[in-house]
Amino acid sequence: MECGLYLVGTPIGNLEDMTFRAVRILTEVDVILAEDTRKTGILLKHFDIQSSMVSCHKFNEQSRVDRVLSDLSEGKSLALVSDAGMPLISDPGSRLVRAVRDAGFLVTAIPGPTAVTTALALSGWGEDGFVFAGFPPNKRAGRRRMLESFREELRPVILYESTHRILKCLRDIEDILEDRPVFFARELTKKFETLFTGTARECAEFLEQRSSKGEFVVILGPPETP
Ligand code: SAM
């Protein structure tokens, strides 16, 4: 295979979403750079992939750059995977990708699932562009500032949110954007996938009455949508 860095998309919950090409590339590369070697180990075992693995996460990414460049200069091929979905989408790898490209080596992607576009398609608001804002700031003041900045935004705005902060985030959306329609997708592609559309207050009430566990994509709908 051609020497270079391969960004490989992996499932966001359902192992059947792994692509044939992702399996082949992960099998053929010399080294897999994994955000969490334990999690990726489960994936590799499932697909009987024997390639060697080293960790590459936000705390050691910078120090991995030299090693990756040295491997590439020896003609090796490497793959970068995150815990789930597309690497670099709210996941580490940006510094590495820029350094590898700046050094003149091949960087290419094996596209796979990603929560952002999966949720957007399900929302029904995806036709005319969108804004992907990733995770809102953890702290309330920062989160509220971010939401304020979307007051005039006509395109759907996509946020990632964790189980720990989903209710706080929905309450802030309710305060700041009031009756703007909100769609959330929880546990996409998994057994307990949940999709819901309503105001932020209705979304929060729905989760409070059941459970707010899981991984979430929250989409602020276009203001004029009924
Ligand atoms: N790289 C991933 C991608 O391509 O979507 C995103 C990684 S980011 C660290 C993790 C966040 O993505 C979660 O907190 C959640 O907001 C979203 N996410 C990932 N998988 C999801 C799923 N199956 N259902 C809903 N949201 C998901």
C-alpha cells in the first residue's frame, strides 16, 4: 500500500457500519494510531485485524508527530482512528494531520459514519447547509455566549453533548433561544436510538421523564420552522 497517513472512519455504535475499505486499510497498515487502544482493540478483534497499535490522543499527539514522520520517512503507512466515527471531528488528530501534510507525505481519508451528518439527515433540516459547532463550552457562561451567537443564525446549528450536560444545555437553549425548534438524536445506530423534535423545554421534559443517559447530537432548527 502507498506510504502515508490514512484517516479511517469507524462505527459510531453499530459494528455493521464498518466499511470493507476500512477493514482492508486497517489490516494493511504498519501501525494504527488509536485514541484509546483498549476501545480500538475490541474493534480490531471483531474484524480479526492483527496490525500493531499505538496510542495517539490529545495528551500525547504532539509527541507522536516525530515518530509518525520518522515512520513515514521509512516508507511506512499508518492509520489514525478515534474511539468512534471520523477522526478529527471533535476528536484529536488535527496537529498530526497538518504536520504530516506540511512534511509532504500523503494524507488521505477512508470515510465512515459520523454523528453530525447522521443526525442532520434524520432531522430533516439538512438541505440548505448547516453550522457544526461541536461541543458547547463546559462552563455555563461560555455555553450561553455560544448560544447567544446563534440567535440570528438561519441555518440549523449542530451541537455535540454528553450525558452529563445535556439537560443543562437544553435549559440554556430554552432561556436564550426560547421556542426555536430543537431536534435531538440519542445513541444513533444503537439499540436504544431515540429521536425527538420539540422546543428545548419539551426535549428536557422528555429526558427528565425517562432518562438522560447516552450520547447526544442536538440540532437547533431554523427559526421559521413550525
Ligand atoms: N468523531 C465522532 C464523530 O465522527 O461523530 C465524534 C466524537 S465526540 C468525542 C463524541 C460525541 O459525538 C458524543 O458526545 C456525541 O455528542 C456524539 N456522538 C458520537 N456517537 C454518537 C451516537 N452514536 N449517537 C449520538 N451522538 C453521538
